[in-house]
Amino acid sequence: MKYVLLICDDETSSPSPAEIAADPAHRAYAAELERRGARRGGARLRPVADATTVRVRGGETLVSDGPFAETKDFIGGIDIIECADLDEAIELAARHPYALHGSIEVRPVWE
């Protein structure tokens, strides 16, 4: 079954892509996904300041800058993994380096 890991963290202390690529914890996590053959995709998201929120209310399209939610933690990226079950997905989410200071939301994918 496929799961999406929503990687949430405080954007003010987020490392650069180069720092993530050089970080041994991130490298070990990526290697574990590869070893298990679990990685199906993923992406790092641009900062929330670059976001645009779209809503349609009463037939009118409303567009605003930034995120919809008023929160300190934002989704900074996603990983798409394939696992035997939710227990394995949780195990992999717990290994993600951001689980130590942010949070990882695990969601099954409709298939």
C-alpha cells in the first residue's frame, strides 16, 4: 500500500537543500528507503511565503498569498512510500530525521 509522509517543521529553522543532502541522518534515511525498495517519490516544497491558496465560495474564486492555516509548523515536503501495512509506514516515518524535531503525518493513498 502507498503512503504519503507529510514532513512538517518550523520553517524558520529549516536547513538548505545542500545541508540536507550532506546530513548523515538524511543520507541514512534515504539509504534505508532504497534498501527496502519503499521509495516511490517525494519532493521538498518551496517556503510557505511562496504559497498561493485558492478557494471557491459562491462561485467566486478567491486567491490569497501564503498558506490557509495559521500555524508555526508547515508542510515542507513529502515522501511517497510503499509498505506492507501502516505499521511499516509508521516505522519508516519514525526513522525520518524530521521526526526528531518536527512531525511526520502518515496518510494512506487512495488506490
